[in-house]
Amino acid sequence: MENVLKTKEVSDLLGVNPTTVQRWVKYFNIHCQLNEHGHYLFQTPQVETLREIQGQLSEGKKMKDVTVSNPSIISDSQQPEEVMPTFKYEQKLEQMMQRIEDLEQRLAAKADDVVTYQLLNHRKEIEAMSKSLLSIEQRLDEMDVVIKQNVTVPLEEMPPKRRSLMQLFSF
């Protein structure tokens, strides 16, 4: 197996920033292996291609004008790797639509439950208010009866006024 280098090692070898190496790999679609963490692993052909790219860029070429002499390491990202038959898409779409319908039904049922609960609470509140209003009406009726009878409190039932300490010392 050939010597495998990480992005940092390649960037040190080329004297550029690791993000520059990553940018070149993405821009030129250079096919690299990835480790379990998703980091690039470079072999000798990829390093040589990156050196070639670096040389052309240092000559003053723009990235769109750079040509790579080893096209075998350039991945063709425009070709799909595997074509899925149409009927599988249709099956997956049908499954997705069924799930959406189930979710909509469950959501509607949940909304109905919430509305029912709110209505019951409102009904309880209204009944409590009605009872309060009835008791207030009864008290008002009792007060009306007392006022209509024009009942006055006789004077002798009123407690005698007591003189306050301040009244004794005032002139």
C-alpha cells in the first residue's frame, strides 16, 4: 500500500494552508479517500496533482484556467453512481404520502381533543359565573326589599357616641 497522507501533512509538504488543500480538492473534484471522521487521505498521485495545481497557480493562472495532466484522479461528480428505478421512487412516494395522511389524521384528532377540553373548561367557568350572578341577584333583591320597606334604624338602638380624648382637651 502506498504512503497515505492527511490534509495537514500535504499542506505542510506544499507550504500552503490546509483549507487551501481542501478548497483545491473540492474545486478540481480530486478523488480522495476519506477516513472514518470524513477527513481526506492523500496518496502520491493526488499529491502530485496538487503540486501541479500549485505550480500553475503560482505562475499566475486563475483556478478556472488550471489544467490537470492526470485526469484519472479527477472524479466525475456529474454522473450518478447508481440509478434507482422509477417504481421504487413511486413506492417511497406512496409510503411518504401514507405517513403524511396518518400524521394529518392524528393531528386533527389531537386538535379535536384540545378544542373539546377547552370547551369543557369554558362551560365550567360559565356555570361558576352563572352561580355567582344568581347569588348577586338574590342579594340585590333582598336589598330592594329592605329599601322598599323603608326600614330605618331607631335612634335608641344606635350606640352612644363616646367622646374622644381630643374633644376633652379642645376648646
